[in-house]
Amino acid sequence: NAGVTQTPKFRVLKTGQSMTLLCAQDMNHEYMYWYRQDPGMGLRLIHYSVGEGTTAKGEVPDGYNVSRLKKQNFLLGLESAAPSQTSVYFCASSYTDRFSYEQYFGPGTRLTVT
Amino acid sequence: QQQVKQSPQSLIVQKGGISIINCAYENTAFDYFPWYQQFPGKGPALLIAIRPDVSEKKEGRFTISFNKSAKQFSLHIMDSQPGDSATYFCAASIGGNNRKLIWGLGTSLAVNP
């Protein structure tokens, strides 16, 4: 099993350009999440999904859109990139049951917006 | 508003020493408290977790201590090793259909050889 994979690993964008980050998981997890990580800011939730076809806003959703058309994939879009979106983006997936709730993280995408 | 407050921001410990990281929370509805470990260039990974019906959980050199009345929990790393050098995040979660984690800001741990 590959676990959680993210594409691409690195990307440089110019201000105003658009891009889509792809997250894929092969663990049949219902829940998927997109985070951004900035120095001193911890992990901030951008959007999440509790199942195929559903999405919800997290803590910092502005400037991002997401889609979950297939259970295994969760896409994060930047329609018009801004330098403030320079960050490391992590995707995670999880199951949840009565006794456990573990999020499995991908390796991250380092995005620079110039 | 930070619902989970983590301290210290950074920590330096000598090899063989005890590393202690603390977290405090506000919301008494939280029912799951994990600690994640993140190495440079990697995504976080679950280290150990606890539910509020127990006061302590131990896995190898890692122990969570939980104080429900004080709304605090802490991670203790016994016999700290240079390989433990990483960033540690505490988190908390509420059950239900929209379960997600509320994260602390992280502690950067350096274990000197």
C-alpha cells in the first residue's frame, strides 16, 4: 500500500497563476483533509471532506477550492495564487471509530508563489 | 483563538534525559488527545494518543499524562535519543460526523548527543 500520496512534490508559481494539488489514498478512508504548514503557525486546516462528494471549510479556506469526486482522491485548487499562499501543503486521510482516530499524512507539497 | 495551547515552543535536552512537552485545552467536549511526531521534510505521524477516561498511557519510552480537572496533558520522552529530534504536535478532537483535529503550534525538540 502506498498510503497517502501527493502530487507534485514541489512547485513554483507566479502570482495570479492557478494550479491543482492532487492527493490520493489507498486505505479506503472516508475522511480527507488539506492543511498548510507555515513556520510557527503549526498545521492549519484549509478544507476537509467526510466522504465522497462532500467538502467543508476549515480554518483558512479563503483562496482555495476543493473537490472529492472519488473517495480515494481529494483535490486542492488555487485559482489565482498569491505570495501569501507560499507554504508546505499536507494532505491527510483517516478512518474514525469508537476507539481510534488516526490521521495519515502524505509527504507534502512545497509551493512557492513569486 | 488557540483552543489547544502547547509549550514550550522549543526544547533542548541531553541524550538520556527526559523531554516534557505540555498542552492545555479549553473545550471539555474533547474526547481524544493524540501526539504527532514530524521529522524535517516529512508529514506528521501519530506517536501516541489517549482518551480522557485514563490518566496515563505508556508506549515504550513515550508516555502521555492526562489531567482532566486541569484540562492539561503532556508528553514525556524518557531516555531521550538524538533520533527523537523532531517537531512534536499535540492535538484534540471531538467525536461526531465532522471529526477533525485541533492542533497545538508544535514543539521543536533537539536532543544533543
